[in-house]
Amino acid sequence: MRGLTEDLLRSNEARMAERAAQHEEVHQRLAAGHAARMAAAAALHQELADGRAARRSAMAEAMAGTNRTRAAMAASQRSALARATADRQAEVLDLRARTQRSLRDVHAARSAGEAALKGELRQGWADFSHQVDDLVAGTRQDRATTAAAQGQALRQGRADLFQQVSDLVHELDQARAAMAASQRSALARATADRQAEVQDLRARTQRAVQDLQAARSAGEAALQAGLRQDRMDSFQQVRDLVDGLRQARAAMAAEQGQALHQDRTDLAAGTASFLGEAHGTRAAMAAAQREALGASRAALHADVSASLGGARAGRAALAENLAEFGHTWQRFAQTVAARRVGVEPSMPPTGETEPVPSPTMEAQPAPAPAPETEPASPPPTAKVEPAPPPPLAAGPTVQAGVEVAGHVSDEAVFSYLADHPDGVRLVELEEHFRAPRIRLAGIVNRLIEENKARKDDERKLYFAT
């Protein structure tokens, strides 16, 4: 039976290997088709990338040329503006230098006039000081003799002197004020003349700058208009190119979609036929396995029934032996008890059958001897061993093909799993075989390692494979 099962398993493994080879061939075909599609897509992407790179390079060259032209025009305009600004700055610097020279001349003349006026004032004050000194000296000489007249003359002379000094100072102030006024008027006239020239030069410079800005604005407007037109033309070309690429890509995508749909249809048809054949083969294999398992189960049931018959016969013989042992043990106990009290035990007649004592039965002591009889000398004291334990009761209920002498076989568990294709839980195996769960778990794990069973971890079910 084990050889037949192994043959079935080998044939099942061969069919599974053939099915795996077919699946591998289908996967290789799918991978080849996918690789071809990826290669075509890569070629298309490369072509698009090359075209995009060419368009970008052309646009970059056009923009570079435009930028160079614009930079050249801007450089020429900046150079012209720099030259005009340099010329205007030279003129302004020349005018500023002439104005500064005129101002320095005016300041020099004013300083010279002020220096001459101060020199004259110092000389007049020195002369006046000498005159006063001479007058004071003469007055001191004549003071002793002509004190009163001299005092009057001195007061009069002092008044006259103060009047002269006041007049002289007033004249000096008037001369200084007139000179300052004349200098201020001359400086104002020179400044007015220079301001008129500066205003004229500033007005001409502003007009030149405005003309230059107007020309620059016109050039920039024309340049921007040309650039805008070039950009619009470039955008239109790029848009036309992108539209053409989109149309080509859409056409290619449609062709690829049709090819993929056809491939998918062929693959689905081939897969459906393959799955149909696989299902048919699996059904035939399952039927053959069920028949083989049924035959092995019947043979196993017959073997187990024969083993159970032999076990029952052995059990009956064991019960008879135990009964005879109990009877012999009872007689031995009675003999020992009688010898303890000095009475010779009576042997039962041959052929009589005494009842089998129960395991808990104790030997009753013999009746006490008559008082007139002298007791014999007691035998030496001997230890009596305790009665052996009663025979064990019958074991657990034994089911045909399930448990023999407390043993559960791997074939029995595999047969039970095969009879329940919807799956079996470990608690159902425990209830059916009346065996510890840890022993059944070890058997199921061995079946899983031998690829005879599998486990559904989500539903906690075991299936035969």
C-alpha cells in the first residue's frame, strides 16, 4: 500500500513539475513579449528624445544668435551713450573749472582789497597812536604848570579826538561797506553769467539725453517686436512638432494597444485551454487518488480489525490470567492468616471454583481457638507483602482504523484529511482520534514537510495535497 501511495505521489509530483514547466514557458513568452514592447517603447522614446534635443539645439542656437545681436546693439548704444556722456561731462568739467577759476579770482581780489583796507586801518591807527602818545607826553610836561587850562584843553582835545576817531571809523565802515557791496555785485553778476551758461549747457545736455533715450527706446521696441515675432514663430514650430509627435505617438499607441489586445486574447485563450486541461488532469488525479486512498483505507481497516481481534483475544486471556492470579492470591492470604493463628488451612476440594476476590478485599482472620486447646508455638514472624494493585480497567474506546494501543499513524491522519477536502481544524482531529493535540500537531507538521498536506494560515485549516 505504501508503494502505491509513493507511486501516486511521484506521478503527482511529475505532473506538478510538468505544470510548473508549462507555467514557466508561459511566463517566458509573456516576458519576451513584454521585453519586445519595452524595446519598441525605448526606441520610440529615444527617437522622440533625439528630435526634442535637435529642436532644443536649434532653438538654443536661434536664441543665442538673437541674444548676440541684441547684445551687440546694446553694446553699440551703450558705447554711443558713454561717448556722449563723456563729452557732456568734459564740457561740464570745463565749465566748472572756469567757474571755479573766476570764483577764485573774485575771492583773491576781495582778499587783496580786505588786506589793503586792513593795512590802511592799521597804519592810520598807528599814526593816531603816535599822535596821542605825543600829545600825552606834551600834556604831562605842561600839566604841572597849566593844570586847569590843560585839563580843559585835554577834555576838548579828547572830545575832538573822539569825534575825529568816530568820523574816521565811520568813513572806514562806509568805505568797507561800499567795497563789499561792489564786490558782492561783481560776484553776483559773474555768478549770474555763469549760471546762465550752466543752465544753457544743462538744457542742451538734457535734450541730448532725451534724444538718446528716445532713440534707444525706439531701438528696443523694434528689437522686442522682432524677438516677439521670432518667439511666436519658434513656438508655432514647436507646437506643430509636438502635435505631429502626439499624432505619431497616438497612432503607435493604438497599434501597440491592438497588438497587446490580440496578445492578451491569445494568451487568455491559451491560458483557458491550459487551465481546462490542468483541471481535467487534476480531477482525474484526484479521482485516482481517492480510489487508491479508498483501497488503502479498506486494507488498513482490515489490518486494524485483525489487530483488534488479536488484541481482544489477548485481553480475554489476560483477564482469565488475572482472575486465576486473584484466586491464588486469596488462597495464599487465607493460608498466611491461618498460620498466624496456628490453624491449618483447609484446602478446597478439587474442581470447586471460588469466587474471584475483588481488588479491595482483605483476608478475614480465622475464628479464635478453643480455650482448652493449648496453642502451638507460633511460627516465626514473617512480613507479608501487600496485595498487588488490581488490574487496570480497559483502555479508551478503540475505533476501527483510528487508534491501536494508543497510537495514531500518519496514514490515518492523511486519510482523514483526504476524506475532508473542505479542510479540517486541529480540534476536529483531536476529537476524532481522541489523542493529545501536541501529538496530532507533530503528525500534521510531518505531512506538511513531506508535501502531503498544507495549512491555510488565515482560516487555520489543514488540507490534503
